[in-house]
Amino acid sequence: MENEEILQYLSKMDKKLDKILKLTTTIAKTLHIVPVNEKEEREIQVLQLKNAGIIKKVQDELAELTETKDDSNDTLSIMDLFNASEADVYGDIIGEDYIQGEK
């Protein structure tokens, strides 16, 4: 009975290692660390185009959300908070020490 349990456990571990090896190989091929053939390259590029389409769709949705939030919410921008035109960028202690050469 104990041997069967060990064999089942080893079988599960072997399957997990195969999955990890397959995933690692796929990543290496996508990064072109490992040579790929034409078919694999075509599949990679098709997936990249599909993902680019999804990215574009999400960006458009987020742009619409930010536009509606900006219209409905009158928030201060970062430039208003810090008033960048009058701010002394190096006015902090560390900045003065490095600029003026003080230690």
C-alpha cells in the first residue's frame, strides 16, 4: 500500500514538472531565447495581435471612465496641488546638501 501511494505521488509530481517545463519552454520561445519554427512564430504573433486588441479595448474603456469622472467630479490636478511654476524642486534638505556641496 505504501509503495502505491509513493508511486501516485511521484506521478503527480512528474505531471507538474511537465507542465512547468512546457510553460518555461513557451516563455523562452516567446522571448526568442530558444529557436522557433515558422508555425510557432505565427502562433506567437497571432496571440500578440489578439492581446493588443484586448489592450486597446480596455484602454478605450478606461479613457471613457476617466472622461466621465473628470466631467462629473471637479478635482484638483497634481499641477494645482504643487504649483510647479513656483516650486523649488531642490528645496528639500537632501537637495540643498548635494547642490551646495554641504555635508
